[in-house]
Amino acid sequence: MSKVAQPKTQRGRESRAAIVRAAAQLMYKRGVRATSVDDVLIAAGAGKSQLYHYFEAKEDLAAAVLEHQLAEVLQQQTAFR
């Protein structure tokens, strides 16, 4: 089982969120396989050390993207009630 670090500071939460948002956009457009970690880092304006602090592997990042997208869908559905 992989380990995923949770940010302890507001700045850390913002950095992690920026990485996940950038990955979500790229993975939606290109697909998971065609999206490189380097492309995500460029889009997020982050460094490799940041990414690997929060995500042990690309698969962990992809899982975080799915969680992010699910949260957005659930939030939109709740707004319609």
C-alpha cells in the first residue's frame, strides 16, 4: 500500500491542491498514460520534491485526481438540491 502525505500547513495544502488540479486538467485532456509527471509539475509550477512529498508514485497522484473529481461532482449535485 502506498503512502500519501497530507499537508500540515495552509501553504502545503495549496501546493498539493495545485498539483492535483494541474494533473486533473492534463489527465482529462490527454489521458493518464499520456500525462507525464514533468508536464504536471510545469503546469502546477511545482518541483519534483513537492510532488514526491505528497505522492509516492504517479498512481497515487491519479487516485488523488479521481478523489478531486468525485468531490467536485458531489458538490455540484448538492448545489442542485
